[in-house]
Amino acid sequence: MPTKIFGVKRSKSGLILCEHNIIKYSCKVCNSKIFCKHGVIKRQCVPCKGAAICEHGRLKYQCRGCHGGSICLHDKLRSKCADCYPMGIYKDYKNGAKKRNHVFELPSKTMKNFLNLLVFIAGRIHYETA
């Protein structure tokens, strides 16, 4: 339920809501100028060839071919790379369990140690097979 703080409607997380009870910057009615006819933010729309889309038809910052900023040294999305961001995998597991109504009780420190062990083993296997 939206609350009013200083005369402005806000969501539970504190974001400003528009008159349609939608987060103001993502309302397609109030911000019709930033959305294209496909209902996507113009700069991120592939059919409209938005400014954030590269020659490969992907978001520039996530494109391997364009060496986007979200691609790590291991040629993966930085947020999904176990080497660059091991806790991202922990969060994925935790969120996935929550979506499926499963209990996930592995402490983050234990998960971090486990992931470090996997990275170490993978490095040894790669070294031995190369």
C-alpha cells in the first residue's frame, strides 16, 4: 500500500509513485516520451535500433563482441562469473530457492569457501589438461 511522505506517494521501498500507482520513472503513461511503440525504453529497443544497442543487436554493455563493460576477463557476465563475483552465484541460488519455496540455509561464508574450492579445482584440472 503506497504511503504519503511530504505530500508525495511512495512505494514500500521509498520510490516515488505516479497517479497510476506505478513507480514514476517506469510509468508508460506519464513518461510516454522515453518509451517506444514496442513498450520498451527507446534507447534499449532492438527493433528501433536504440542508442544502447550495438551492431550485434545486444545491449552494448553486455555484448561480448563489443567488449562491453559487464563482460569480465573470463568472457562471462561479470555478475554471473564465479571467479570475479562468487557471491553473485550465492545470491542466484538463494533467490532461486526462494522462488521455488525451498529452504536455503547455507551460510554465505560456507558458500564462499565452497566456491573458492571449486575455482581452485577447476584451475588445477585446466592446468593438468592443457
